[in-house]
Amino acid sequence: MIDLRKTIEPKSDQLNADDLIAGPIIATVREVKRGPSEQQPVEIVIDGYRPYRPCLSMRRILIHGWGDKAETWPGKSMKLVHDPNVTYGGQAVGGIRIAKLSDIPQAFQIPLTARRGKRELYKVEVLTVTVESYPADEFDKNLAAWVKLVQDGKHTVPEIIKRASAKGQFTSEQIEQLNQATRGEDNGANS
């Protein structure tokens, strides 16, 4: 079967609003890193797509929903949609908006600047994602080897998470445990 979405992708190094004209996507975060410029200070590596570089308003949504610690975001998902009403320089150019977030206790509304001097409530729904979790017994068995790979500089934590995703998605607790172990924090996992 031909994936026609691929035939309309713009030539770009990031996810664009035009990529979502054919419909919304569920984007699972694999890594969060510094963006290429002051205008795009955050780059979110997502499964199956070019990186998403959220605008200021969408960064506020992400921080409100998931907190300000980017290392806790991998494994979480968001529903990204095309919004044709996004303006730039007074012209409707379209943009990417977050419609839903996983890992939030309930839907929320937050006031965001719609245009100069005007704020509007923006609503974000709860995204329910059903994915296979990485088996806990295998995680425990592999943790020491993964820590060694990171400490030896052979892999990064996001690379390990991505490679392990073939067997299942790490839980947020597993990601935190891996992050703590690679930083050398004693959380009882290494005893």
C-alpha cells in the first residue's frame, strides 16, 4: 500500500503545519533537545516524523501539562493538529496545535495570547494511548548494561529508549530510573 502522506511532505528539517493537512498525528516523544535558534529553542524528536519545534504558546501548553523537566517527556504522546487560523504578520498561514496530551490527570484550559492584547482560553484534552509497556523483568535485567553503555559514551539515554521501543515503550518510571542510574544517583535499582 502506498502512503500518500509521504508524497505531500514539504522539503524541510522539521514538522510543518502542511504535514497535518491530511489529518492529525499522534506524536510520541523520544527526545527533547535544544532547538536550532532563539526563535525555535526547543526541538522534540518524535517517532516516525521530522522533529517538532513548538511555538511559544505550545511550549506553554507542554510545560503546563508535563512540567518543565524535559527529561521526563520521552515516552509521552500528544495529538498534533493543523490549525488553518494561525496567523503570522496578520496573515492566516496555518500552524501546528496540540489538541491532546497523554500523562495528564484531566483536561485543562489555559489562557494564551491569541493576538496582541487579546487572550483566549485554549483547551487541551486527555490523550489515551494504548501501547505495550517494556517488560519490567527485562528492564531490570538490562538496566546495568544500559547504564554502562551510557557511561562509556557508546549510547545516550534517548538512543537506548528508542532501540528498546521495539519490545515496548518504557514507562515514565522506567525512564526516570534509567536517567537516575546514568547520573549515578542511588535509587535502589543498582543494589
